[in-house]
Amino acid sequence: MEVKRRMTFTLIVMPLLLIFASGCGQQSIITDKSGVARLNDNKVYEIEFWHTYSDAETQILEDQLIPAFEETYPDIRVHPVRQANDAELKYTLISKASAGRAPDVVRMDIAWIPEFSQSGLLLPLSDNPDYDEVMSTLQINTGSAGYYEGRHYSLPVNMNTKVAIYNRLLLKEAGMTEPPATFAEVIELARKQRLKIGIGGLEAWKSLPYIYALGGKMTSDDYKKATGYLNGDNTIKAVEQLVSLYNEELIDSNVISGGADNWEGVKTGSILVTDEGPWFYSVFQGKELKRAVDSTVAVPFPPDYGPASILGGEDLVIMQGAEHPSQAWAFMRWMVREDSQIAMSKTGLIPTNKEAKEIKAQDDSFIPPFTQALDHTFLRPPVKHWGKIDQIYLKYMTRIFQGELSPREGLTLASEQIDKWLE
């Protein structure tokens, strides 16, 4: 879908105040004109910003955040370019950065950042004199994703994680007023009531929360070793339990292809529990949103063995070859301000700004379970070859679930191959 043209609106200026004025579902960010910042008195710079925001997120970006930024920085114009969030985007960015023709700012999945930073495709942000000041305002769960050899290459702009989402009626019929406290109890309930668990796929993003909730682990804490962790006794036991559920048809056979509609299954009561991010709710409006909220209960994955909610999100980066890095940094700072983050959070994005996140954690929307889960998250290994590692993990998990290898055999083979890429 094409990016909507930026709608014209008037910024009302009041000193040191942020006013959100509602109207037609929109808001306006009001800034102090007396504090207008200029990086150059004569020249107007245009920076190119590539992003993968949704329709609703793009509307706020183009109707509110960019116009307010350009009002405050009249010598900078932001040209937003919406992209599809897929592998083609990743390889396009690699190609452009390698050739020195990349966009100035990119909102990038945190799983990609180690590969880009360790390949010399990003500019270090920590060289900016106010970097530490900016970072002090942010929750930095994702910080290690952009850290490499003593420098930081990314600025966390939004976080996400996945929680366990239960069907409310199935819990009530089982005589429960709230979800089970441990995932072992979830398995017991599923077996007793013959209820399905909706794992969406076997790749790391989709299956690791279940493994971690059952006591497993993918690598050492320093991300340097998989052997002894991915094929450790606790992980093997966790995978054995999931395979057993699969063989009992309590996990849908589509888990191998990732094709089951777990969203609808949980809402209608054919699935006891699935895992999903805040977009499980944020993509709906009106009656559909009410239906989703009323029919489900969302809680963090139980951290009985340590962090069990997988951490995701997007960071802002400046690409190698960016034409206007100083102006790009000014825009990035703007995007992580409290007011900017609160405006974008209306779409379901979880802020990284501490003050904005605190506000969202206390509201009465569907966001609080996700902000609670952020206190118990684990990060996919922030290493250059994560893409290769995820492929290996998926390959052997698939063979395990297909019955070609036992969990011990498959996880040991996977660990040996993953160790080579971790080196």
C-alpha cells in the first residue's frame, strides 16, 4: 500500500507545553517556537527515513511527528519512505550501505542490527556528545543489540515482546479464574481438558518462549556457546514435552509450516493459549478490538526459570554513507522524546522512553501485560550471523517434530553447527 500523502495541519505554539488535541482520531504535537533549533542558518537539508511502520503508525509519523520536527528544525526536511519488512529490505540496505548510497535513517529490526554494525554498515551513535544524555531517558533492554567493540550503533525507538494469550471462557470452564502460574500447569491443563496450545511455528521467535518457560536455553549468557545449553538436559526435556504434546495432537500439525490461525482459534475457543505481541490487539478497532479483549486473558510467560518473554523491537540507525548524519541524529533524538513516543504508542507500540513507557504501563488498555513482560525478557543472540543460526535452529527443530531425530540428537547437531557461527 502506498504511503499516504502528508496531511497539512497547523501547529499551535505554546511555551514548553505538549498538547494532544483530539479530532478525527488524530493528535497534534505542539512545540515552543522560541526554542526552534537550527543546525545551519542558510542551507535546508533533506534526510531520507526508511521505515516499516503500519498504516496507523505511518499516519501519526507523517501527520504529527515529522511536521512538528520540521517546525522546530526549519533547516531540515524529512522524506519518509515506507518499506515492506522482509528479507528483500535487508539485502537492499546491505547493498546500498556497501555502495555508500544508503538512506540517512532507518528503523531496523533489532535482530538485524548486529550483522549491520559488525559488518561496518552503520555509523556509531555513541560518538555524538549528547548520546549518553539521550540514552539515560530510555529503557535499554535492546541496548546490547547495537553494541560492538566499545561503541553503540543503534537507538531503541520501540520495544515489543510476546505474552501468553488465553481463551477466557476455556479457563472458566476449567474452573480457573486466572491463567496457570507455570507452564508445566498449562501442559497439565491442556492434557486434562484436551485443549490445544497454539505455537505459531518452530523458528526461534515463535518457539523459544515456550522452551524458556519450561527451563530451556539457547546459548550461554555471553552468546559464545550453544553446546551445553541448546542441547543441555533442561532444553532437551523442554523440547521433549513439546514434541509429546504435538504427537498427542495438542499442538496443531501446522506448527511445522507455521500456517495455523492461532489468533482466531484463541478468540473462538478452539485453542487454549497462544503467544503473540501487542499487535494481536492493536490491529483491531471498535467491535473487533472489544471482541479480542473480552474473549482473552493476556499474561507474561511465567519466568520460573529466568526470563521467558522474547524481546523484539526496532531501533533507529544511521547508515554508512548517510549524506547528513548530524541532521539524522537530530531527527532520531526527536523520535525518542516522551511526547513523540506517547503519540506513537496510541497504535500499540511500546515506548522505549522511560516516562512514556511508565504512562502506558498504567493505562487501562491492552498494553500493561506486555510492559510487565518486558521486565523478564531474553534477547536472541545479538551476533553477526544470527540469520544463519536461526536457519540451523529451524532446520533441526523441524526434523525433531517430524520424528526424524530425537530431541537429544537434533539439538546436539544444531548446537555443534551453531557454535561454528558463534565463533
